[in-house]
Amino acid sequence: MLAAASAVLLSAFVTSSEASTPQNCGGASWYALTSRTASGERMNAAHLTAAHRSLKFGTKVKVTNRKNGKSVIVRINDRGPFIKGRVIDLSKAAAHQIGMVQSGVAHVCFQSVG
């Protein structure tokens, strides 16, 4: 009886932990402009930054390329992408770290890390 109650409690904990860090998946592309971002800072393709439609500026997210398993942590500092099916736009440096510069696009999953 006690073991069953513990299993239910543990299951609820794991489910709530997973719910607090949802993963989002979809298309990603990269960009390397020199204009100002929506947050007001100048875009720097050498920094590990990204654009997302709604995440708060400054949010850090871990982005993982589904094809090769490579990951990078980026800081949201811009808005976008504005192309159907894409969920995040990465700086060129971030795209390089997960191996998607040559292809230009990749299927990724990402989650907030802090």
C-alpha cells in the first residue's frame, strides 16, 4: 500500500517537473544582420542569441538540433521568425554550434533554462 502511494506521488512529481519546462519543436533558421534587434541592442552574429515570437527578452533557451543531437544555449533578444513552421531564429554563431549553417534550416527542439 505504501509503495503504491509512493509511486503515485513520484509520478505526480515527475509530471509536474516536466510541465514546468515544456519543450517546443519546429523549424529553425539563422540570420546575421547588423541592424538593431527588437530589444534595442545591435544584432551581432558572433553572439549566442536568438529571435522568438513571444519569449521575454533575456530568456535563455537550450536549442537542440534533432538531426545530430548538438545543443547550444542562446539568449532571446529579438522577435521572429515570421515564416510559417519556424519556431526560432538563431544567430550565425549559434547555428554554427549546432551544425546548421550550411543547410540554413534545421528541425530543433528548445526549452527554457533560466
